[in-house]
Amino acid sequence: MIYPEYVKKGNVIGITAPSEGNKKETDFTRLNNGKEQLRKRGYEVIETAHVRTSNKGRSTDAGTRTKELAELINNDNVKWIISAKGGDFLLEMLPLMDFNHIKANPKWIQGYSDNTGLTYTITTHCDIATLYGCNFNDFGMEVWHKAMEDNLQLVEGDINTVHSFDQYEDGFYDRITGLEGYQLEKPVCWRNLQGEDEISMTGRLLGGCLDVLLHMVGTRFDRTKEFIEKYKENGILWYLESFALDSEAITLGLWQLKEAGWFQYTKGFIFGRPAFFNPNYDISYDEAVLSVLEEFHVPIILDADIGHKLPQMTIVNGAMAKIHSKDGKGTVSYDFI
């Protein structure tokens, strides 16, 4: 596994928009303040040409998005690339990407949701660790949440453990100024699905947004089986979260990944809080997950600080990790081997 070098004061952080771009004035305010926040902490921040454009759910066409990502890959001064936004159409870039070139120029690449299309494929194609964490605009809140401080300290190499938070934002809210923090309204409570008092599991992390992974499985960009075969001695800890999958979609989606052989060497699962979920057919989220994954006889954690219901921990995709869950709280500790 290739781990990009830690970032240092004076390095350049690059923002690009491989999915949707910013389009609202509040987005621009947040983007500008995020750049200023990181500049105050010693970093230069640059952005590619279409971070502030949007057309039919895309920042620009797939070819241009691919070229703009390549601009940052080719810039030796850029050590950390952060996606501007999520969205729906990032996968259009995959046929145009040069994974060999990315592997030859490893640097931290970060984003979540639709950016699974980058983080997952780069890790499984290139053996480069990537960051499943906030998109850039979260750095633009006026007073940083601890999630942002942890994110930066992790990439700087100052910490190797991230902790669950106290509260989370349960809904999605329009911003007035663009500088708002998270609207923390419910207590964080990790749940050990099969009733364990405590879970401690170790393995190599792999995962992302389930909505996106279900579009990728079985395509020519799916290198999952090769990846898990290479790291089978470590075992795989799957981290997954969903945006808009209901009970039948969760059930059948996990079934599809199971039957595709993705979970062959699993040592455990950790799920983020689902963004939108309807218990169709009177099937709860717990029942949907357990109906497919119970047969693996491994620990399963639900409602972790991963994904769309913010704040979220920064997950190092491809890294060895120990996950601990007890009394509704949890930690992820990394070992970069």
C-alpha cells in the first residue's frame, strides 16, 4: 500500500470538481472562507477552472473534469487534492483517467459521496491510500468543528486515531451566510448490531458510498477481487454508508456485492448513518443489513460517524486500522503499513 507523504506548512492544497461544482453565493462564500482558513494555517490553496460552475449536475464535461484533476496530479507542489462537492456523475470520468500516471504521482485525494468513484478506484487500481472525508466547503465554516481539525492533523501526521463525536446533524439545511457550522441536534450513538458489549476488529479498510459502489460493481473498473486477494492475510474491514437507498435497495445491494465476491475476506463491517432511508415492506435498516451479512459471523457496527449525516471522521481508505466500539462511542486507529 502506498501512503502519500504527509502535508507540511507551505505545501499546496488543490481543489477540483470531479462531480458537481459550486453554484450558489453561499457556496462561494464558504469556498472562499475555506481557502482563507487553510491559508491561515500555513497552506497555499489553488482551485481548478470549474470549481465555481455547474451545468446539469456537473461542474463541466467529463473530459475537462479529468484534465483538471490531472493538472493537480501533475503539479509537484500540490500534496493534497480535495473535491469541491459531491453529486451524481463522477463515474463518467473513469474511462478517461490514466491510473498508471496517478500511481506514479501519489498524493492525498479526498472526498465522499459521489467521490467514491475516485477514492475507491484509486485505492483498488493503484494501491494508493485515499481519504474518505469531507468535501472542501466544510472547511469554510466560520468556527471549525473538531472533525476539520482532526482531518488536518491526520493528513499532517500529528494523529493516527480519530474518535466519534458527541452530536450530529440529522437533516439537511439551507445556509444563510455560508459560514454556518453543523446544526448539531442528536447524540451520536454507535450500535453493535448483534448485541455485543464491545467490538474490537482489525483489518484493511475499504469502502465508500454504497449508492456509488453499486454502479461500479461488475464493470471494467471493478478491481475489488484483485485487491482483496492481495490483502487477504490482513482481512478487509468494510466501511459503507448510503445516501438514498431504502430497505429493498440496501438488502439487494449488499446481496449483489456478496454474490460478486466482494466480502470473501471480510473481518467486519462498519456503517455510517444513512442519509435517507425508508423501511419499505416493514423492513428496518438493521434487518436489511443483518439479512445479508449475518452469515459471515463477523462484527457489524451501525450509525458510525461516516458519510452524509455530519460530522464525519476521516477514513483512510486502504489503510490498516483497528476499530473499537463500546457504549455508543468509537475510535478508528490507523497503522500505515
